[in-house]
Amino acid sequence: MDPIQNMELHKPQFTRNDLIIYETIMRAPEQVTYLSTNRFAETCGVSQPALSRFVRALGYSRYQDFRTDITAWVARQHVSTDPNRLFYFERLERLMRAAEETLTDELMRDLAHYVLSCNCIFATGIGKSLHPAQLLQGLSRKLHIFMHVCSSDMLHESVDQMEEEDLLVVFSVSARGEIMDRTKDCHGKILLVTTNVSHSYQDMVDRTVVLPFLPPDPETCSVSPVLFDVFVELLVSYMSDELTGRE
């Protein structure tokens, strides 16, 4: 039984909050595929426990399991209505819409000011997350801003050189493990760019930018890394605007 049929079957027993969640899903099922439990509960206007009770009443142990079924259902709808359309681009389009809501003009202006207020800027990442660090370095050069990219194996040396007003930009999809542990002794500020809203390094980083991703896992989603490059290009464009305004 697909998740939509499952909801219809249980609808007669829905509480008031259940009906609110149900109606929100039916208006735009695709939003379930990219919103976290907290974000989707906020969208519905209910508490996270209310959302958890809703999915358990449908037979799911976790919201993530329900989201996986909804994602599969949405994919089947696109295939059945337009079999010639590549689902990759549909997912990318959905990701861009989510990013537009996250990377607001106010946020990007604030981030550009924050980055430009630092003395020396370092950037790092591991694996595929190193590419946006390299892109940030290359684009910043066009603004005559020197930025040093350090690979994870050289991160300790770079961290030791940093001072209080320096900035380390860390690109990490998962924000866990080796790359984050190597920044623990950083004396400067840390800007973490990740897709993990519940990472365990809140006390260590100065600021966090949480980018959206498509389920089930940002590490395996082929289009999620694209957004890191989009973020970098957007940030540099706002940095350019601020520098122009200072002239």
C-alpha cells in the first residue's frame, strides 16, 4: 500500500493535528522529501511530537521511514505523468527551490559581511567537499581576496597558524568524523557549511549554514553536492556587492 492510500485508510481516526498534517502533505507531497522533521512540523504548524505520533499511527517507527515512502511515491508520479523527463533534473529543481528558501538575501548579505570582516580566510573539505573550498578560493581571487585551501591531511598545520580574527570555512556534507575532529584546536572562527542540521559541533563552530538535501541520504544523493557550489558562487557574488558598496 502506498503512503497516500495509507493516509486515506487512517483518515477517519485522525485527530485535529493529524488532519492539519494530512492536508499539508496533500497540497504538496514533494515537500516531505526534503524537509527535516523539525522543518516539516513548522511548515504544518504543529509540534514535532505531534508529527511523530502521526507517522506512528500510520505504522512507521520514524518520520524518515515515512519520508522515504513519500519520496518513492512522488518519483512514481513523475514517471507516470511524464516518462520522458529525467528524474535527476526534477530532483535538482526541487533542491534549488528549497535552497532559494534557505539562502535568503538577508542571510547572504550577513554572511558576506561576516567573511569579509575576517583577517585571513582558510577553507577546507574532505573528498567531494573539498571542491567547493577550491572553488571559493578561485572565485575570491577575482575579488583580490587571498584565501588558503588546506586539505584534511594538512589541516592541523593550518589550524595552528590561525589567530582569533581569522576564519576557517569547513565544507562537510555530514559534519562528522575526521574533518571536524581536526578543527577542534582552531583558535580562529569556524564557518561550517553542511547538510546536517543536527550535527554535534555547535559549541565548536562560530556559525553554521545548513543546506537542504534530497533523501534518503545527502552522502549518496548525486545532486546534493551541486548545492555547495551554488552556495559558493552566491556567497562570492554577495561579497563582490559589498566590496563595490564600500568604494
